[in-house]
Amino acid sequence: KAGVTQTPRYLIKTRGQQVTLSCSPISGHRSVSWYQQTPGQGLQFLFEYFSETQRNKGNFPGRFSGRQFSNSRSEMNVSTLELGDSALYLCASSSGQAYNEQFFGPGTRLTVL
Amino acid sequence: AQSVTQLDSQVPVFEEAPVELRCNYSSSVSVYLFWYVQYPNQGLQLLLKYLSGSTLVKGINGFEAEFNKSQTSFHLRKPSVHISDTAEYFCAVGSNFGNEKLTFGTGTRLTIIP
């Protein structure tokens, strides 16, 4: 069974640009969650999608958005990038039922210059 | 609201010695508790989880943790560590059926000394 895949693995952008990150969950999983990991703030929850609907949202500005497609693949978008958006963005998938284990992908390392 | 406190940011331990990584949580509702491990340049891997039932939970790689409701703790232990256990360990808390949000602690970097 293939694991969670994230593309791209590394990105370099400049301030003011926008970026789109992609996450393909484990086959059969309907829930996809996104987390931001930084040395200063640790791991912070961005949002969760289940069956194409945003089911939960963390405390991030509106520049951070996401969506989920009918095949459960998810994308997150960050507009008007700031230096502080440099981070490792992790995606996790689960069945979305009965608090199943969340399986994490390897992450996308975003650097904003 | 939930929160997780990992009291030790770094823990150095000699190889084959025992280790305990501490985790305390705060929550106004019933919780589910998790320990994840992150190796360099990788995502997070679940070590073990407590959902209900026995308070002593056994996980992968010889790790175990004990849920203590009165002390709101979920400390991770291993009786004998190996070089391969060098990694960052995260405690996390979740709640509410159908809500996949996890609140993580700040992590503990475990360094094994040969």
C-alpha cells in the first residue's frame, strides 16, 4: 500500500508570490489534514478536509487555503508569501472515522526569500 | 481548548540505558493521546496511541507509554535505547470523534550517546 505522497518536496519562492502544495493520501483514506512545522512554533494545525469539505480549521490567516478533490487528493495554497511562511508543510491522511491513525507524508520544505 | 507540554527539549542518553520522555496535557474533554517520532528529513511516524482501555500502551520499536488521568500525563518510556532511536519525539492530543485535529507538543530531541 503506497504511503502519503507530497509534491514537490522542496520549493523556493520569493515574498509576494503564491504557492500550491499537493498531497495524495493513502488509497481509501478520505481525510486529509495539513500542518505547518517551524523551529519556533513547532507543529501547528492548518486545516482538515473530509470528503471534499473543510471539516476543521486552525488559526491561520486567510492567505492559507485548501481544497480536496473527489479522489481525496488535496492541495493547499498560500498567497502573498511572507518570510515567516518558510516551513515544512506536512500532510496527513486517515480514514476519518473512529479516530484512526493519521499517516504523515514526508513534507514539502518551503523557503521564502 | 487543548495543550501539550513536553518538559524536555533535549534528552541525551547513553546507548542501552533506559529513557523517559515526559508529556503533560490539558483538555476540558476526553482525550486521545499519541506519540510520534520524526527522523531527519522525514514525516512523522506513529509510535503508539491511547484511545481507551488499558492505561499502559505498547508501541513499535520497544516503546511504551502510560496514561495517567489524575496527573494528566502520558510519558513515553523505553527500557534500553539504541543509536537508531536518535530522533525527535512529539506528543499529541486529539479529541472529538470525527475531528482529526491534533495538538502537538514542541518536541523532545532524543540523542543517543554511544
